[in-house]
Amino acid sequence: MKSGILAAAAAAVVVTATAGAGAATLDTVKQRGFVQCGVNAGLPGFGNPDSAGNWTGLDVDYCRAVAVAIFNDPNKVKFTPLSAQQRFPAIQSGEVDLLSRNTTVTLTRDTSVGLNFAPVTYYDGQGFMVNKKLGVKSAKELNGATVCVQSGTTTELNLADYFRANNMSYNPVVIESNDEVNAAYFAGRCDVLTTDVSGLAGTRAGVAPVPDDHVILPEVISKEPLAPAVRHGDDQWFDIVKWTVNATIQAEEFGITSKNADEFVNSKNPDIQRFLGTSPGLGKALGLDEKYALNVIKKVGNYGEIFDRNVGPGTPLKLERGLNALWTKGGLQYSAPFR
Amino acid sequence: MATETRTTQGAPAPGGVSFSLSDPTVRAVVYQILVVGAVVLVGWFLISNTLDNLARRSIATGYHFLEREASFGIGESMIDYSPKDSYGRAFLVGVLNTLKVSIIGIILATILGTLVGVARLSSNWLIAKLASTFVEIVRNVPPLLQLFFWYALVSDSLPPVRNALNPLPGVFLSQRGLWVPSLSASPVWATMGIAFAVAVILTIFLNRWAKDRQARTGQIFPTARAALGLLIGLPLIAYVAGGAPTALDMPRLAGFNFVGGMALSPEFFAILTGLTVYTSAFIAEVVRSGIVAVNWGQTEAARALGLPSGPTLRLVILPQALRVIVPPLTSQYLNLTKNSSLALAIGYPDLVSIANTTLNQTGQAIEGVTMIMGTYLTISLSISIFMNWYNKRIALVER
Amino acid sequence: MATTDNAQPVGLPDERPPANTVGPVAWLRNNLFNTWYNAILTVLVLALLGSAIPPFLDWLLIKAHGLDATSQECRQGGGACWGFVNEKLRFIMFGTFPYDEQWRPFATIAIFIALLLASCDRRFWKPWFGLVWAAGLAAVAILMWGGVLGLTYVENTLWGGLPLTIILSVIGLAVAFPAAILLALGRRSNMPAVKVLCVTYIELIRGVPLISLLFMASVMFPLFLPNGVSVDKLLRAQVAFIMFAAAYMAEAIRGGLQAIPKGQYEAADGLGLGYWQKMRKIILPQALAVAIPPLVNTFISFFKDTSLVIIIGLYDLLGTAKAALSDPAWRGFYREAYLFIGVIYWIFCYSMSKYSQKLERDLNRSHRR
């Protein structure tokens, strides 16, 4: 008899528990007044807070770019530092609206993790860093080495693949936090530190006691296209992020920078007119201000400016454009047309 | 609102007697329905949200990923493992690593804890003070902090691998851990294992026979000594009969690391030392209170009966002390096992660490956390069931 | 064992003069050299201490670098580098809380310590003291968050260090306590459904490591919530701690409930008290008094366990110390860092455990009467 009552109670409960309908991300963000952006907790050049708590980095700038596209204010964004482990649950659950945390685009992440990736903001590849004293010149000489690697990254998988493909053995030291991995490497626990080349450069510049003691080996063993991601299920939001990233690249293609953007507003070129919203249509299609691209460029800059400011030759990371040069200059950065 | 309708629906049900909230039985049923209803409501709310979220974001579900290729490396493993193996096997490696560190940790912590516990009761003032200082320091500092300390101690204080300390021939100590010579593979080891198993079985029979004989004739057979002889002697005979192989596999420096021999990684050392030291302080307190709990009169009574000191301890003191010791000791063993999950923080590949990697690579957080919880629950329940059984057995000593 | 030696045969003629039983020599003989093996042990331990303590003191004080030492000076060798602790003191204690506002977390710590100390005095164990606690917690919330009374608003992602450790443990305890009472009562209830639910909850939580609960809070909990609702990381960790603490405290309280003689229940029933009246007026006051020492012990282990939040990326005291160590300039001074925060943890835990022992003695005394 009791079980019958329980069943009735359960049935009563079923009716009351209906999931609330999910609002569109753009509306939620507008209502809230800021974009919640998931970033790396401490990777110089990509996502890194300074001692006063101001966030800088390439990934951080793309969060700001999205904030400008919506609010025309680069400060209407709040940053959630995320570990490698926390990043996917955070974007899946809606804790952050946008994940801009040096995340590699992969098929699994696009499908079973439930992400949609915006255009690539940084073409990276995995490399190795070793102490100069070891005298190692090539990754092919690393048979039997102890390798420090952060857990839960594509790096960990590529590492295994690379050694397997080259019939070499290795001894992984897998640690969860990036700081701990670096500490273990610099303490001498490992012979080799592996992560994306940009990350190695950042670590060598910012963390190594003596940067010149360490050398990044020439082999790049994987493709690591890093891109901002949003969750499945909101196409409009995905479009906004996608076309904000494209706008920064398109601006560099046009030669529009944060300094000279206003001069282009009255350009005769119909492409530029459409792009900057002088002739309307594109911004509205996204649900944004017609001049959103202009705002992004003025407040954050074009792709080249963002790159140079955060990771370029003038920064401690000293990275060349390489693959990240525009397609017109032998690189891969290419924006789909604005029309 | 829903709750009210349920009270009016549910209340008249039991027995059909007149419905009154002042009737305790009716009230009990109503309360239970309310509580169960609330729990089901909350559970349903969470589950429906989760399903909704999973569907909305098209996140994969289910445990199919366990059969997929893991393709990540694991630092130390008790079974053959390579990145080619499945996530399932990787998880098994993690479970075995957890069991390894827990079992060795439990044994070492019991030994150290007993020593410290006895030392705290020593009539030697210095030893007693030293032991209690140890206990007070160790148990009042977070275990994670101790773990970090041990790990940093190994990786910062020891020399790099090329300048490894070499205290004994074939023994190397460096940042990369401890290498000792191991015995080369030989069929003799298997034979010795069998001989030991035979010795265990013989000991059990011997014990039965000796008890039986004592019950019949009153004569006491020196079971302990005979059993010791069997347990050591039989494997020894097997060893000698197998040609007494002495070949050692010596570690040597080759390339980046030592190869050969047996290695103890810094991560394993740190987690084992951390768990052993931390838990031993608690075990020391358990042992001390167990010993104190046995009334001194018991010893005097045993002496008065003419029992020598050995049997006094074995037959009178220990059974009583153990009854006090075993329940809290069990919970210390459980704590040690659960604390082994801290291994994650220093990179020892225990089950939490591997499940963590898995949930990262697959994006299936719910499955990952469920696997961690399920495994620990199984281990915890097994230990408590075993200890309850053991507890009942020794509790029978009391009439 | 050794004490049996005192039992001397009665009426033996020609006794030697009684041994000197007072004075330092006698103390030494009685306590350090009373048997031959104790004498050996004493010598061994003295030798061990003699070889360990002087180098440690050397490192700790004599050869140590002072509070103003730079990392370059410290790296030249010598003993401990207290310049590191001095340089990073405010970061370790208060985390990334805005530098100019750090008097606020400092005041928070002071309020908590004052409240905890006052709570130790049994004269304050009155209902009105709950209001004092509520006022204290309100003051803490205002101090930490700000946004009113002219204080600038500080997001809780910037909180860190000792205040975070204390907040997580004290708030966790405060919220978990009522839940724990209900769970303990539920576990001893006559109602099967309630009992099964409570037992399942308690054993489930106690059977898994805290890390897995924190993981759950960190990676699973967000999926439990309706679309569009999100809860910040600190609050999620706090919820995990509350769930954890409630189960353990429920067991401590259950021990107290079991210690109450059956007669008390029967007497309460005999007076015609209802269940809640019986519990509130008769059973719980006695049971909680008995349960206080184990509850304090639970709180101690809980306090230590807050250090685990470092694994889900929050900066408690241990987290800030580790973050301070990841500064390239100060890498490798882990002994100083760990010793420093170890002493802080130790002071809290040790004083609480001493207090719990004292309380236990006092309560035993009152029981005997």
C-alpha cells in the first residue's frame, strides 16, 4: 500500500517539475550587463591577471572584443579563470557564455563535448622544451625521457601518439595544474616540458629562472588550432562570436587599425562600407549594432594589433606571426567575406 | 501546493480508520510521504535539469567511451598498459595504483602507529614526550600540506639524476626516485609462492589439530613456533631446491634515466610517506586508548591464574584491547584509503587522477565523477564489511 | 609492566635506605634510566635529537636570512629565507584581495577569532549568543563583499588566504549543524523511509573522498541547474563542504543521542511531550553536550580539509602559499612557505583539540556528580 502512495507522490512531483525555457544567450547577456568569459588562470600572453587583477592576453582580448560588439565597452566583461578540467563543464553548463581559453579545436570537442568553435585565433602546434645542458637537438633523441605534461589536454594525447609513432618510450609525469607542471620541470623532475609552442615560449619568458638555459626543440608534433568556443544550441550567439573574430581578421586584411579606423568610415569601397556599417545590414543580421565591427576595431584593434600586443616580437614571448600571418602574407588567417 | 494535495490523498490510506493528524501512526505515514516526496521532487528537479542540459548541448552520455582507445600515457602501472589500451583499462590501472598505495600505506601506518602509541605510554619520559609531540604536530596539519612538503622535499633536495646518490652498490637515489636492484625473473619465485600457499594451508590444519588436542588431552602444542617454521621453511626449501638463483637486475644509467632494477617514483614515495605519517598519528591514539582501556586487574588476575606473560598478553590483554581498537582503526583505514585521492595534487596516477584525465578528454563529467564515487564506495563498503565481520568474531570473546 | 617492580615483599629485614625520591637526580632515575633498556633508549634518543635539533635551529634562526632579505641574498646559501615570508605575507594571508582594502579581510579574521574564542567560554552558551554570531557573520559579509557603507565592492573570486579558509569552515559548520541534527534524528527515527534516506545519505557521503564531492561541485553541479542559472565557484565549493560536514557531524550527534539513557526518552513520553518537544527540551540538550567533543574534532578535520579546495582552483591559505611559490623570483623556498602556513594551521587545530580535551574532562566531571 505504501509503495502505491509513493508512486502517487512521485507522479504528483513529475507535473510540478518542468524545466524552464532557456532564453537566448544574447538576451541573457544584455540583461545581465556583461559577458561572462572563461579564460586561462595564468598563461602569459593568452590569459593572465597582473598583480592588480587586470586581465591581459590574446584570449582575453577576444572576450573584450565580444563585449564591445554587444555593449561597445571593453570592460563589460567578467573573467572566470578555469583549469583545463573545469573549462568544458563551465561552458556546457552556462557558467560562462564564452570559452576563450587556448582550447584546441577537435572533432570530439565539437561533437560529444557539445561545443561550437569560432574561427581560429591562434594556429599553434605542440613542441618540446629541454634544458640546454642535456645537449638534445631534436625531439627524435628523446627516447626514454621523462616528460612533464598537463593532464586533460590534447597535448597529453599527442605526446603519446608521437612517441608511439616514432617507436620511442617515455615516462610521463602528469599533473593537473599548469603551475605544478612548470614547477616540476624547473625543479628537474622531468627532462622535457611539453605543451603548445606558444605556451612554452610564455613559460620560458615568464617562469624560467634563467630563460636562456632552456631551448625549444624545432619539431612541432601536432596541429593545435586554438579557438574561442560556445555551447551547442544557440546559433545566434555562435554567429556573434564567429563574426566578431572574423571582423578583427577582415580589418587587418583591409588595413584598418584602431588608430585609423575613423578615416575608413567614409571610404568609397563598398566592401568597407558594408563592413564598418556605413551601409547598413550586416550588424542587424547578427542582432548587434550596425557599427559593431568598427567599435571592435577602435576599442580592441585588428588581429595584427591584438597579436603584437600580447604575444608578438615586442613582448616577452617574442613569437613570430608564422602561420598566423594573413593568407595574403603566407599565413592561414583568413576571414570569410562580409556580405 | 503539490504537497498539500498529497497529504489529503495519502493520509486516509493506512487501515481506513478515521483520518486524524493527532494519530501518531497516521502522522508518521504523512511525515514519511512528505520527506520522500521532497527528496523525489528535488531529485527529479536535478535529473530533469541535467537531462535537459545534456540534450540541449548535445553532450555525449553513457559509458561507451570506456572501450575507446585512451591514448594517454600513465607514469606507473602494475599491469601492462600502453596508450593503445582502452579507457577502461586505464581506469583499472588507476584503481590498482590506489589499492597499492592504500594497502602498503595501511600496513606501514599500522606498524608506525602502534610503535608511537606504545611509545606514548612508555615509562621513559623522553620517549613518551617525543611520541606525543609527533602526534600533536602531525595530526594538526592538513594532510595535503604534508603531501606537498614530502613531494617538494624529494624533488628539491635530492640531486639530479646524473649526480644520483649511490649509498649502496646498485642503489641510486635522485630527484627521479629510488632505484634498487631487483631479482631477475626465474621460475623459482612462482614455486616459492606455491610453497608459501601450501604452508598457509598446513598452518590452518595444524592450528585446528593443536586446539583439538589441547581440548582432549590438555597438552599445549607450540603452534606459533611450528607455524613460523612452516611459513619460512617451505618457501626456503623451494628456493634452495630451485638452485638458489642470486642473479640481480641492477639499475644503471642509460640515456635520460636509470633502467633496470626496481624503481620507486617520487610521487609514490610522497603519497605513501604522507599517508603513512598522517594516519599513524591517529592510529597511535587509537592504540594508546585501546591499551589504557584494559584494566590492570586483568593482568593481575591472569598472573594469579598462573599464566605466563606471553599467554597473558595473547589470551587476556590483546582480545580485550582489540575490541576497543578495531572499530576506530577501521575508520582510520577508510580515511587513509579516501585520503589517497589527494595523489591527484602531486601527480601520482591513482584512480581519481586517471578518471580526471578521462573526464577531461571525453568531456563526460557525470560519468567520470560517478566512476570515482562508485569505486570508493565499493572499497569503503568492502573494508567495513570485512571489519564488521572481524569485529563480530573478536567480540565473541566476551561472554 | 614496569610498575610491578614497586611491589616489594612485606616485612623484609635489613632494607636498604629508601631511594631518593625527590630532586632532579631522582627524577632522571625514575623517568629516564629506570631500567636498562630505558637507559639505552634514552641515550639513543638524546643522540638522535642532538644530531637533528642543532642543524634545524641553525637553519631556522642562526644562519637564517632576516625579514628584509632579497631572493638573491637567500640563494647565496645559508639558512631559512624569512624575506620570502615577509615579501609574500599579505598575499599568503589575504590572496588577491585589493591591496589597499586588505584591512577588511584582516578585520574578518579578527572577528572570527573573537567569536571562536568567546564561544569557548561556557558562560556564553545562551540563546542570545546566536544573535552575536549572526551579527558577526553579517559584519564579515559586509567587510568581505563591501558595496555598502562606502566600502568598494569586491568580487568573491578575489577572496583568498586565511579568511577564505575560515569562511569555508565556519560557514560550512554553521549551515551543516542544523542539517546534521535532522540527519541524526532521522537516522534514529522509527519511520523506515526517513531512516533509510538518512542512512543512505550519511553512508554515501562518508564512503567517498571529499575530493570527489568537490569535483562534483566543480564539474557536475553546473549541469544540475536549470538552463541559464549558474552558481559561482566559491558557493559551489561551500555547498560541497556543507554536504560533507553534515554527514560527519550527524554521526557525532548520533553518538550523543545513543549515550542518552532510555529512561530519559520514557520520562519525556510519560510527561506527554510530543516528539519535537521531547527532542528540543529533553534529549537534544543532553545529547549535544555529550557530542560537543566529537563535534569539535569533526570541526578540526573539517578545517584541515578546506585545504582541498586548491584542487578545484580556489585560493585558500595553502593555495595562496603555493601561488606565492610559483613566482619565479621565489621558486624553491617551499620549506619557509610550508612551515609558515603549517604553523598557522597548527595553532588553530591544536588549540581547538586542547579545548575539546578540556571540555571532555569538564563534561565527564559534571556527569560523575
